[in-house]
Amino acid sequence: MAMVDPAATSMTDGLGRRIDYLRISVTDRCDLRCRYCMAERMQFLPKNQVLTLEEIALLADLFIARGVRRIRLTGGEPLVRRDIIDLIRRIGRHLDAGLQELTLTTNGTRLADHAEALHDAGVRRINVSLDSLQADRFAHITRGGDLTAVLRGVDAARAAGLAVKINMVALKDINADEILPMLRWCDSQGFDLTLIETMPLGETGEDRTDHYLPLSYVAQEIDAHHALTPIAARTGGPARYHDVEGLGIRLGLITPLTRNFCADCNRMRMTCEGKIYMCLGHDDHVDFKAALRSGGLAAVEPLVDRALQRKPAAHDFRIGASAPTAAVQRHMSVTGG
């Protein structure tokens, strides 16, 4: 009779959901200031409040031992963290030995310098945030970003053998007219595309209501040109995928506001401070850093169970005149995408 690994059943939350996906924000810093994500002038964490790369690796070890099978490294922008490739190599050693996949979300600005090293360290696919293919509009959305650098990074990733998925936040009156062209560009490049509704996280200095674009409307617009067929494909995250008539790629939709996806949530998020957020849309968290630094992994172990039992049934994202400006005060860059 086959032995049952105790870890295989040790990451179940209080509602019976299997938690096998951990997103780790390795830094709250970013070299862009996207209008839907950050304020123009951000105050970042001092270095002594941020986990060392060794501490992040140790916590990743613990979660993998408990049954996490997918890890995504995020930020901020993960590639601005010094020696990030060393961390990726360290976590990548678990691939095919408990960990099934190690992925990365990046804005692409530094991807050209790191694409080959990412592949060598075990990463096989990445998500690149790209909200416009027009240089002036891209600079407006990101408050000064260089589209050429991102496209160069995407080319380098493909050349290195990385599968690329483009993430695009749908923004009314900003990039809504580019969604169909972006879909067709992704098809020409061999990239899947995921569209995302803007989320009320942190003060950005702008009213998100002005630019909120429901993806239910976007899907209807796309369907008028390319019929969408829902498919069962999943990549571990919240996106729901569709085949696109006439195109050879998949379209993902992430709809925190128009279609709640919490019932089968399999995720937790760890910030670069070592705080575990059980839900992107709640402020409740469990802080691992003090326990790790005072008592090592043995002191952290019971906190994992505490976090699992406190994972809520659903987020409470709302947008509109009657909703608070931000559902939670921390920025997306603090928790990680």
C-alpha cells in the first residue's frame, strides 16, 4: 500500500479549500508608478523591515514541505531586488521534488537582462504586465515607463524559452480601445492574454471609478469579433480562460468585481515583510517575521495553521460612488499581484 504524505493534507483552510499556491512579494519597490497600482510618490519599507533572501527561502521551504505546489514571485517589481536570481535558484531546487512550478510576474523593464538566468533557474513561464502598445500611452499609465525596454524584455524571454502571458488591466477611457488590438498582437507573438479588472487597493491619487471597466462588457465586445468559448484550462490563479475564435491563444479574465472567484480560492500571499495575507481583499494577516527571527521555522509552523483557519470565505471588493476609495489601504505592490 502506498504511503500517504501527511503534508499532502496539511494545507486545507477552515472552509475545506486546498491551499497549494503561494505568491511571494520579494519587494514593495518598483521602477514604474502605474496609476491604478501606486501613488506617484511612494514611501517604501526600510531595509531592516524586509525579509532577507535567505529568510524568504526558508519560509518557501516550509510551505513546500506543508504541501504548496506552486510559487509565484511578485513585487513591486521582483527583478529590482538585488540577487533575486540567487533566491530563484534556491527555491527552484524543489522543482520535481514537491514543487511543481515556479513562476514570476514582472513589468518587463529588466527582463532582457535576466531572461536566460530565469530559465536556467527553473522558471518556465512568466506573466508580463503590459497595458498599452502605444509608447506615449504606456508612459502615461506607468508615469514615465519605456515601452521599448519592455518589448525588448519580452523578446528576450521568448528567446530564452520562457512561455509569456501578457497581463492587461482594462481601463475605461485609457486603454479600452486597445484591448482587441492587444489580443491580436498577442496572437501574432504566440502569447496568451489575461485581462484584469482594476482593484480598489491603496490610494493612488486618482479615482478608480472613473476608469473601471467591467470585463463582462469587454467580453461582449470581443465576442462580436471573435467568438469566446469557455474552457476548463487553469494555471493555478483566478483567471477563467476562453478559446478565441480565429486566434491560436487563450484569453483569461480576472473579475474580482463582476464575478467573484473566491469559492475555489487556493492561494495565500506573503509580503516582503513576512506577513501572510489570506485574502488580497482583506487586511487580516499573520506576521511570520518576528517568529522566524526569534524562534526559527519551529516557531512559524503553528502560525501556518492559524493563517489557514482565518482565511475568509470571500473578498469584499466594491467600486462606485457608495464604496470606499480603497477597499484596503495597502497598495497592490505591498501584497504582490
